Amino acid sequence: MPHLLRFSRDVESRLERLAQRTGKSKGELIESCLAVGMHDLEAQYLLEEAVSAPLPNQRPALDQLLRESGLGA
């Protein structure tokens, strides 16, 4: 699905220079940049969700965990 993106002159010129240096199209570079950025955003939001998730009210006692794992008496 095509999207219309507008870049500042600085970003556009950097993109153009990078395309010339690498031999890749500007479209390929933009797609690569979005993929890396999307991965970082997903990781950040998943971490934020995990940190803000409420802890379960009932945690098993250590001796119960040891018994269930076969490590305790």
C-alpha cells in the first residue's frame, strides 16, 4: 500500500547521498529504516507493557516452587 511521505530538506539530502553511496534506491533505504525503527518501537512498547502490568495477587511460596520443581523436600 503506497504512502505519501514528506521529508525535510536535510533528511531528503541525506537520503539522496546515502542512496548514491550505497547504490540502493531511496525506497529501499526508507523501507530498511522503517523496519529497524518499527522493531525498536515494538520492543519499547512491549517492555513498557510488561513493566506496567499488575503483578499477580498470589505468588506461590518458595518452598512450594521448590517442591513443584522437584528441587525441594
